Amino acid sequence: MAAASSSLFTCSFREGTSSCEKSKCYKNYMSSYLNLEGKQSVQSKLHLRHPRLSLNEKLLKWEETERFSMRNRILCRALEVENTPFTVGKKFELDDVIESQQFDREILSAIFEVARDMEKIEKNSPGSQILKGYLMATLFYEPSTRTRLSFESAMKRLGGEVLTTENAREFSSAAKGETLEDSIRTVEGYSDIIVMRHFESGAAKRAAATAGIPIINAGDGPGQHPTQALLDVYTIEREIGKLDGIKVALVGDLANGRTVRSLAYLLAKYTDVKIYFVSPDVVKMKDDIKSYLTSQGIEWEESADLMEVAAKCDVVYQTRIQRERFGERIDLYEEARGKYIVDRRVLDVMQKHAVVMHPLPRLDEITVDVDLDPRAAYFRQAKNGLYIRMALLKLLLVGW
């Protein structure tokens, strides 16, 4: 018996079947296949556009069917397809991206693999249509350059469309007193996914609790910035070559910096990591992060000596002192500003394989002459943000 097969169907021809009969049957078989595939596609699209709908898992399988024609002496059978972890088309495990604690090592590794695929698409396949027909709304209540533009670029590079508001705090109905919840309910009616930056810690969780479509936290006040942390860890892996057994210095405004908080949570997923906190007294890392790291068995240490720490570390992660978080206490801002600066002297004590990172924007906390050193990774880091955000949009909207 001759046989033709695919991952979804098998078609077996009994002895004596003519080539003409085989050709006619194959055409009928393919017609049935495409019809069934079309029905499956409609169900999948409905499911993925509304990720909180709980479809019966049986709908995502094709029950085994058999059709046997005595006249053509042909048996066609549709095979059941099982869902396995991280297989193409499988729904992403997360409905939203709100905080770093959502991720485990397995998901992180899988996201990074998708990000590498996105890099290939960006470089080699212009005009990708992976997200054609999907629309992303960016709702930013605080200023942003890299985060907003990288998300919009990511969506467009995958064939999607963008609705954007750059300063929703002043130029949206929020200025008229509209609640965040009402804004989310309205905007979700126009889009398939919302990327939001807000000035209040916890705002992203409120948005996710309200919305029926995916929410991505692009920074919520001094709370978290999970997509920045994802691109930071992705960058560390690419630059250093590993994530276990590394030493990382977090420098600058650790009390108000949402990037360092989110990064600390993600670094705690790895083994034999040591984190050094280097900051002025008025902006030390908060106790909740220290307690979390201790509970996860992560060693951490506070230091006032940047030169000593930089000599030990694989990564020096510098951040700016955030004037906007000090309110009217400009005296405290001036006390903290300029105390720790990464310059040529710091580079001179760093190891050859080590890198300097920064979430940007930079003020004067990294001198411009550092840019010429190959260990200055912050612009490569910003570029990696495009690939991570392409990966997240793809995963949240169409799955693995």
C-alpha cells in the first residue's frame, strides 16, 4: 500500500488504485483539509483576539475522522493534534504583561528565542504580515521616547496598525476627570491590545482587571517596567553569554527607578547571582526588593564605592536620578545628583568582558566618552527592546 502523509492527515491508497483515481482523491482530500483548516482558523482567531474567553480544550483538537470510499478504494483519516508546550500557534501562557514576577525561567528562555526570530524578521523579511489586521493602542500618561516608539515600530514591522496618544494625562479625557477604568473600557473597543504607561504605581494591574484584551505595562510610576527588564536580561545574556553566576551592580536612583526593581525580580530567577546596590542614601533600594531577593536565595550587598564594585561585576547598570519623583524636594534631588558617574576611570577598573548598561535617557551619569568603548552596551540594549517587544506582541496576539 502506498501512502501520502502530512502532520494533520494521512491518505492511504489500496493496491490497484489508478493514478487518475489517486489524483482525484487527493484533490478531494485537500479540499476537505482546507475546509477543516478554515474552520479551525476561525475558532483560533476568535480565541486569540479575546484571550480571556475560556474555550473548551476539545475545540482546539481535531477529532479523528475516517472516510472510506469503496469505489476509489481509498481511506482518508484526520489525525488528532495535541497541544504541547511552546508549539507554534499555541496560546501564550500570559493574558497580560504587568510585572516581572509573572515570568519563570522556561517562559523567559522561550520569549528570548522568539525575540531572536524577530531579529531575523526585522533584518531579513521587511513587510512581515504576522500581525496584519491587529491594532495596538498606546496610552501614555507620562513622557516616553524609546518605549513608545519601539512598541509602535514593533507593531508596524509585524504588519499591525497603531493608535497612539503621547500625553494622555493632559490631552485625553483624563484631563476632564475620566477614570482610568472608563478610559480602558473605551480604548479596548477600538483596539486588540493596549500598551500603557501611567504615573501611578499599580495602574497597570487596575487596567488589566478592567480590560478584556491584553494590557502591557510600559511603566507605572515608581512601580515596575517589565518589558524593560525583559530586554535588559536578554541583553545581558547576549553580551555576557550567561545569566547564572553573574554579578550585577545596580547604580543610581534605586528607590524610584522602576527599571531596577523589575530587573531585580527577573535576576532572582537565576542561580548564583549577586547584586550590588550602589546609590546615594536618599534613593536606596527599598526593603521589599531586598526581602524578595533574600527569600529567593539571591545574595545582595549595599556599597558606597562604585569603583570597588565595578571591578567585580559583569554588568554595571547605571540609572539617572529622577527629578520628577522628588516633587518639591529639589534639595534632596541635588543631594543625590552627580554622586555616581560612570566615566573612563570606572571603565579602567572594569573587566574586559563586562558591560555598561543604562535604560536611558541619560543625563550626566555616563560621560559621552564612554560611548566609544565596546563595553558600552546601552544603545545595543535599546535596539534589543525592539525585538523583545515584537516577540511580546506576537505572543499575546497570535500565540507561540
